[in-house]
Amino acid sequence: MQQRRFQKRRFCRFCSEKTPFIDYKDLKTLKVFLTDRGKMLPRRMTGNCAKHQRELTTAIKRARNIALLSFVEK
């Protein structure tokens, strides 16, 4: 029988910092939540709560639409 390993609980970065909103112009923060290929990381990997993950997704999409972030990294 295999034993399960328990990983350290991830926490929502935005809740712990009490961030009022996620700014689409803050590229440094947004790039943390993207892979090297330009894909958004899911909640289970980042540890964000559902509310902040939705806000983060919206912010990344806005930044892409006005060409602050690229859609695909090469």
C-alpha cells in the first residue's frame, strides 16, 4: 500500500497581501502566472482563490488585447 504525501498548502497571494484589485498594467505580477510558453497557470498550481483567479484571467486577457503581453512566447 502506498502512502500519500501531503504537500504544503498553497495560499492565495492576493488575499494575503489584501490587494484591492489586479491591475492589467502590472506586467511583473502577471508574468508570474504564465508559463514560459505564454499559457495561464491553473488555480491548483498557483494556489489562488476562485475570485482572484477570475480577476487574474481578465487582467491577462486585457493586457494581451492591448499588446502589453504577447499571446504566444517563442
